Amino acid sequence: MFDIGFWEIMLIGVVALLVVGPEELPALLRTAGTYAGKARRFFSDVRAELDMEVNRAEEIKRRVAEEARIAELHEVIDDGKVTIPVGSSTKPVAERSASETETTDVKKPPVDHGNSA
């Protein structure tokens, strides 16, 4: 993250030793280390939470796409646009000629609302 070499760290240490003094320098370094650790843990937690939310968003996106596909299939079925090939040909439907393919329309069954006695 930061491009700090050995000599830069030594210079910071010498300046800190001159400004703070040798008695308080260990306590200052310990406090700085504690805060650095807290900051590292905080950023790690934030990164983990963001990753979890991104994964959740991707899962929701996948589910919405799947639901849209299912809704589209339901529309096709409800409109009666589905045809079922009739015959005993072993060729795949795409390879059959028009004369070999016989189709029948699929009709929706009548809806019984439970009013019959």
C-alpha cells in the first residue's frame, strides 16, 4: 500500500525518538500498533461484509433471471403456442422434414371451480 523503505522507517524512528523521548517511545509505539491492528481488523470486516453483499446481489440477480425465464415459459404455455411432435421418428426434430413432422396444439384443460354437484 505505502512504498516505505527501510531508511524512511529509520528516519521516522529517529525523529520520533527525538520528539517524544526514550522513556515514552515504547508506550507510543504500543499505542500506535494497537490502533493499526484495530484499523486492519475494521477494514477486513468491511471487506468481508462487502464481499458477502456482492455475493447476495449476484444470487438475487440469478434468481430474478430464472424467475423471468419461468414466467416467459408460463406465458408460452398459457397462450397455447406449444406444439408437441407426434410420430415415432428417431431423428431429432431439427433434422426432420416438414412432411415427417406432425404437430398437435396443446389446449388448456377446462378449469373446474368446484361448482359441480
